[in-house]
Amino acid sequence: MKQKESLWEIADVMRGEADYSEYMELILVGGLFLHLSNDPRHEKLIDIQEVLRAEENAKKKFNETLNKIEEGIPYFEGVFKELTYLEKVESTQITRLFYTLSSMNSIDNLIEELDEMIKRMTLIEGRKGAEHYTPRSINQLAISILKPNEGTIYDGTMGMGSGLLEAARQTTKSKLDFYGQEIKGNVWAITKIRFFVEGIEESYLKKGDVLQNPAFLDNTNLKKFDYVYMNAPFSLKLQNHDIVTNDPYNRFYYGVPAKSNADFAFISHALASMNQNAKAVVVATHGTLFRGGIEGEIRENMILSDVIEAVVSLPANLYQNTAIPVCLVLFNKNKAESRKNKILFVQAEKLYTEKNRFARYISGEAIEKISTTINEGIEVDGFSTFVNREDLFESNLNTKRYILPNEMEIEHFGTVAFDINKMQDIEMFKLEEAAHFFRGYNVGTKNKETRNGKYKIVQLADVQDGKLLLDQVKNYDIDNNARVEMYKLKKNDVILSIRGTVLKAAIVSEEVEGLLLSQNFIGIRCNDQLHPEYLKAYLESPLGKYLLMNRMSGTSIPTLSRKDIQTLSIPKLSIEKQKEIMDQYNHTKNNMEEEIERLQNELKKLKLTTYNEMGIKELFTTEDE
């Protein structure tokens, strides 16, 4: 433990004198010095005692040592100048560093120590530090799925190189050539140092913007690799959209990504960097699995090209800088015959181990389960399933769409177990076959709530306990009256909330002039083959809620699309049978409510009698007396 404490002391003595990201540079250089001083090939380059004897000239000696390293080991050409803190560091700080190093003499676990330092710094730096650091358990899982054994492996957004280093640790290093690119100079330099200390002295690590200036080319074309692993920055905006609209490397043949989000720009680059027998794993947010527009078109083209082999949903809180859950997408340009025209979905959101209430990781056992499931193509009920291309819903790759949980917490029913396979025994029909659908009006700041407003707009708060409380619906003024007709509610319309984790359904009980639906709902107008009360009862049932909740998409606010509701399966009964069921239900329900009201009144009388016997009844009068 002494070495770990000593390395952290290097950081500790710098606390308050520089940013964590800056003195991380000094720590890594210190680790490199220690590594070189214990390597017979390079030990003459490092003389820690000479630096200490220099005292106030320690910085000069330190810089001379850096120059000697760069001259003696061509690998480090241009590396140290990218570590800008080394220019600012003072002789006193250098002396502190070298005193710590001299007391250590040697270190047996330098790689682990440097990994620990980087992880600690990332935790302290928060969002800023985590931009270049992928949690180790994600790297371990991705590489376990990718299984690189020999050839070339590439990471176009390598950050601090943890993904490539994990590949080195899981395979015979001599059989893999490592290629990586990083946009930030100091991060690139840190990665170069990490690789050298790891013993990988032959690698191809370049500096630059992978979208604008990809570093690895064969003549004028992108170099192709055997394996690709990338964890690009999430939801980055493209500052220069011309990069993708006029790409000289023809990377965006599946579709040109939008300027607002670069996720598919990075994914397209990963695919373009694969040779015809290659595999790639990309870390992505769940939004890339279901967002519409051009991203939906790009996904559709990738699906049609049959390059997606598997999608794995991972737990939330794996990253230190965001709670957003991520997924792994496995691409394969040479699928086995048995896997062609299908995608394996794996629902691994529950496979985590708690570090603390803010952080989680994927255990070795869980990594083994996930990677084995993918590599061997195993289907496990509630965990993994193959979906044929023609059965994919509108190019939606959200795992929850295809793997439903066996249990779910349902309001008023508690934990409910489901056996969805039994749905095959029930005659069903799609809701869109028996209803018309309309969206709600988007209430904006220009729409003023006013007592005498011409229109009443139904909001979420107006639906309570399955009832639309018409007397509390607020009035609004709407300037543009031309389009309100499409939002108007009629008697017997069913409304269903589409945002959030609590679904609300209600029936419009009477005609109300100027009653409009808000954007928080979908309106459903049943035809003569579907009874509104029958539909509402189904939507509120455990099965209805279960099916709808598992169709929701969205990372911050879960949302149902109109198509999600239109394609909902409903038990097929004649309209007469529906009416009979609901008449019986309403009759029994009304009797029960009357009995409940009677019992509540009896309970109230009992309480008043008790208060009278206590001698306190004369002090108050209820509104019913």
C-alpha cells in the first residue's frame, strides 16, 4: 500500500496549486520517470538525485531530463510539449515530486497505480474529467464481446486510451496492432505515456479531429481495421456541418447526420473504418436507438445493410458524469449465416453492482453472462432474444421494445407477474383498426390563461383517478383559431397521457364547447366496433399499462408515440359483448361506491359519537350538522 499512498501524495502536495487535470500530467510524468529508472535500457536517462541536487534549478534539470528522454526514445517525440503544465511547474513542485519518487525506489504495480490515479482524478474533475475516460467495466465488456485476437484494432475517439489498453490486457499484445486518435493534445500525450508504461512501445496513436481529419489513410481512402471500438462524446453538436455533407472519405453513405447531434457521425466513421470481415462495438446513448428524422433513416439503412449484430442495454449510473444509461451496439460486416437478417437484443439494465448510491459497475460475472450470450447467440426469456429484420418496429432498436420484463410494479396492484406468451391464445386486434387518433394542442407562452378565454385546454392535472374533471379545466385565449378544430374533444373521446411514468386515461363525459386536448395527451375516437369504456378499462388494466410502459422511449422524459398506441393489441370481442361487460362492471362498481359511501358516513357518525363521549363535541360543528 505504500506505493499507492506515495503516488497520491504527489497529487496531494499539489492541491490548490493547479487544476487536477494539470497535475495529473505531472503525476504521469513522475510515473514514467519511475518506470524508466527501473528499465535497464533507459535507466541512464533518469537521475532523480541530480534533479534534487539542483534545488532552485530543479526545473532546468527536469526539462533537460525530458529532452534526454525525447532524444533517447523517439516514441516520445512531441509528447511533452503537449503537457502544458510542465511549462508552468516551479522548481519547488518538481523537487517535491522527485523527493517522493526517490523514497519509492521501485514500484511493482505502476500500471495499476496510474490507472487508479486517473480514475481518482476523473472522479474529482466530474463532468470535465470524464469526457476522456470510459469506466473500466464498460471497456471490459466491450472487448469481451469484440474478442480481438490478432490483426488491427482502432479507436477513433480514444480519450486516455483505456479501451485499447483493455484490448491489450485481454489478448496477446504481440498479435495486435493498436491504432487510436484523440483530438486534445494533452490527452493524446497522456495516452502515449500510459501505453509506454504498459509495455506497448509500438503503437499508432495520432492527434487530431477524427471527423475533420482522420489520421489513418491508405492513399486517399480511410484505412480499414479488423476491430473497432469507440466511445465517442455523447450528443455533440457538429460545429462544421460541411464535414459530413462534403466528406472526401465517403463515410456517410448510410445518411448524412444532422448538425444538431454528431452521434451518427461517429458511428458512421466507425463503420467506414471496418474492413469486410471486421467487427465493431460502439458505446451510445439510448436516443440513438429510437430517435426519428434523419437518424431513423440512417438506422433503417444500417438495418437493411444487415451490419447490426447485437444491441445491449446497460445500467444507468455507470459513468461518473451522467446518470443516463447507455448501450453497446455490435456491428459485424461478416455475420454468420445463422445470424443474417436478425439482431440479438440483450436487456442488461439490472446487471450492476453498487459502488455507492451514485455509482455502479458491471461485475466480472455479469460481463461473462452478457458476452457469452452475445458470442454464443443464446436466447434467455426476459434477458435476450433474436428479432428478425421484418419484425423490427420502424427501425426502433430500443431493447425494451423487444424484451419485456417478467414483472412490473403496477399502481393499485403492486408487483404483477406477466406471461406474455399466453397472448398468442387470445384473439387480438390493433387499436388503429377501430379508432381515429389525434394529437393535442401545444400550449405555449403566447397562449394566455384567462377566465373568459374561448377555449378550455385539458392538462395532466385535470385527470384524476380515471376521471376528467371538467369543472377545473382552465380557459385560454388562442390567437390562431384556424387550426383548433383538429384538437377539439367530443363526448366519448378517450384521452391517454403520453409523457411521464404515470399513465392517465379518461373519457370525455359530455359535450363541452371549445374543449381542446393539450400536447400531453393523445385523443382516441372509437368507431362503432369499440366501446370507449371497454378501451379505457383495458388501458388501465395491468396488461394495458405493461404493454404501453414498455413501448415508451426517451432518456429524460419517457414518451409514447402515436404509432405506439395505434399498434397496441386489444382483446377482440363483439361490441355487444364489450357493452355487456362494461354494463355489468359499472353496475357493480356503482353499488360498491354507494356501499363505500354509506360505510364512510357510518364511520363519520361513529367518530362524532366518540367525540361526544369524550366531552369535546360541543366545541365544533361540522358542515353536515
